[in-house]
Amino acid sequence: MGFIECSRNRSGTPGFAVVWCPDFKLQAVVRRVQTKPEPVALVDDTKRQSVILSRNEAAIRQGVEVGMKTVQGLARCPGLRVESPSAPAEEAAARTLLETSFGWVPGIEETGEGWLTLDLSTQSPGEWVDSAQRLRGRLYEAGAEVVIGIGETPSLARIAALAARAEGKSFRHLDPGCRMEHLDQLSLGLAETAEELQERLRLWGVNSLGAFARLSREAIAARMGDEGVELWLRLTGRLQRPLRLAKLDELFEEHQDFDYEVREREPLLFVVNRFLDQLIVRVGATGRAAVAVHVLLTFSDGSCRAKRLPLPEPVLDHEILFHLISGYLDGLEMKAAIGGIRIRFEPSDPVASQRTLFGAGLKNRYQFEDTMKRLRKIVGSERVGTPRSLSTHRPGVFELQPLPDSLEECEERKGPPVTGATVRRFRGGLRVDVQMREGRPFRIESRPVSGLVVDLAGPWYCGGDWWHAGRDWNRVEWDVEIRARGVFRLVREKEQWNLEGRYE
């Protein structure tokens, strides 16, 4: 069924840790946001009426909710501090998480935005808890408040992190010796399963992850299919996956944290000038130039400002770069003293400019990935994807699966080749009248498609969801050939006949 089961490592207990930075976008802009006494919220100001994307604990106590209009949040909490998302700040925060975690173990996967999965096989199990606490302390000093979960597999470690967050804690270890007792205390929602599966389990009286893990695998496979078996394998520690280990690529960046408060631009420009000398030499040694400069300023009140300054063409001219950064700093309103500055060069595309004469592939894979990111930003991530069939017996049911962020992931997701005739579906179906003879379709009548049935195959009966009142379904399918019109799929559902599509 596509699952990989892992067995216990005899030489020692396998272990993984998940480091999670909740409200990552907000924490990237505001340091130690959860422990701040003042209410803070991150808003999406790209819409006509900005809405709240996330908020800290102080704002929650004042009644500020996610999805609320910003003006409503300010009405409930007049002292609410409003911030906007910053891509450069998020990139800097992600790198801080990765660099700091490399001080614990070398095997790390960047699982998602604000999520890291660590392979603890290189460290003794007796040191896991102390090391996790030290890592959390170092990240807190860097301005990030994280939650850490430890488990036998990446899936169990993720559940542990989610459970710690739900309980208001910063750490949780799902010890293999008493894993079931821990899972008995955790709700079904922590497994991040579909709401439909959770509802079905509640109807059966299964209210905790431990109760589900105690069910037999055969019974789950017979009643819930692949989704239920996958959840059971995750909870019992038998589902394993290899980590896609991250590497610290060469980063053209310089930063400095000041030991004193900087309120004037002159000392700041002196530091910028020194940074430019160093970065120009490093980038020039690779045969590239800068296409943009990222500037990140942190202030004494805990806030930060990040800006990406694009260049019209790749350059390494000191004077041009200095004027670009100094112009940005001159127009910046500083409400607090500067505590640190970070300058990073975005190097030019390393792809060669010469193209294959008759090439039909992508001209620039990096440009393609950038185009996909811009497309998601314009129409929304939920509107960009590829259809994927759901694990259900009902035909034609699918969901939109997000496209991968890189071409490597796209290549890995290639499925088996499609064989057989292709059905071109009619949007919404084509309602028809059917004349029957001896229980078989004899003639089809509709405005677009009409004619005698000269050949057919079927019927095929299917149905499901009978355990949900008002959601049950059943259908009868025929494949019919209509004289001089082609082969169609004919479906009867809820006493109504429809032509669902045409075979090509």
C-alpha cells in the first residue's frame, strides 16, 4: 500500500526531534512575540480590508481572533500593535533556526515553514532531553520561541510537538516505554487527519490516539482503507521515512549585533561600508554579481525591519550598492535604537545563458520556481495544484494537491503511466432522457447528444457513506456507444440519468 514499516534498532533506540516555531511569520517580524506583554498581530494588508493572520497571547486575551478584520481587532484592543509579513525576515528567521539546530545534530530536514525534523541517531538517548532544553534556550536568546517534540519516528515527534503546544508546554517526549499511556491523553485532532475520519472514529467511540492505536490493523484496513492504516502505522511507530537532509549553502551575508544603542545613521553607514567591501570580494570570487540586497535591522524594542532592494541588473559596484542601502536607511523612520544589522547579497543566476538549439524543456528552472511562487501569491496557494484522487470508492472524487516548491519534488511525485481510454468529462454532467428495453438503455435523448445505443457494457453498481444520514450515495454506470456520436459514460444517480463524459 506504499507504506514503509521500520523495526526497532537493536543497537539503540531510534529517535527524532521536531523543532516547531509556532506563528512563524509573526515571530520572524517580532522577537519573543509570545512573552511580550503588549498585544501584537500580523495582518494581511494586500486585500481591500486587511485581516488578522496571527496574534500573540496578549492579543488573544483581549479578544483578537484570526480572520477578524484589522479594524475590528483595533476596536477590541486599542493598543494592538499591527505588523505586516516580511519575506526577508522570514528567510533570516529560518536560517537562524537551521544554523542553531546544527549545533545539536548534523542530520536536519527543513520539513516546512517553521518546522525542522532532526535525526538523533548520532547522540545518546540519555542526552536528548538536556540537549533539547539547551537548544530551546539558545533559540530563545536569538529571539525565537519554539516547541520541541521527541519520538521514535518523525511522525511521533511531530505529534509530540503538537501535543506540547496544545498543553501550553515547550517540550514533550513520547517515551517508547510508555507511548500508549501518552497517546491515551491526546485527542484525535493532534494526528492532523481529515475531519471526516475523526468524525467517523468519534461515532465509533474512539476519542483518543491511544484508543485508535489499540485497534487491530486488519479491522482498520477493512473499514477505513489506506488513510486509517497510515494513521495506525504512525501511532504504533512502524511508519518511517528518510529525511531530506538540509545543507548550509554558501551564504553571502554579514551581520553585527551592537553592544551599545545606535541612534544615528553615521555609525550604521560605517558598518555598511565595511560589509560591502567583504561581500563584493566573496561574490566576485564565484564569478557572479548581486541582483538584490537584503537589509535586516533589529531594534531595541524587539521589533525588526527587513527589506529586499532589487537592482536593475547584476552589479558589484561599491558606489552603486552603497547608495542603494544608504538611500533606504535615509528614508527609514527609527522609533527605537538599532540593536543589530544584517546585510545579504542575492547572487545572480548561476545557470549558463547558452541554450540548446532545439531544446523543449524549461529554459530556466529557477525562473519557473519563482513564477510559481508569484502565481501562488496572486491567486492563493489553495488555487494552484494538481488533482489527486481520494481514497474512496466514489468515482470522480478528488482534491487539489499543492504543487511542489521545486522541480526535484515534482520529479519524485511521478506516478505510474496512464493506460486505457481517456474520459473527457462534461462539467456538471449532461442530463439526458433514457428509454429502456429489457432493463437496458435503448435510446438517449438530449439536445446536444441523441441517438440509438448500438453497443453497451454494464451495469456497474456502487454506493457508500450509508453510515452518514443524508450523505449516502449510490449510482449505476453504463458504457454506451451511440450511433454516429461515439462512446459515452452513462450514469444513473438519485433517479436521474446523466452523460458523465465521452471516451476518446
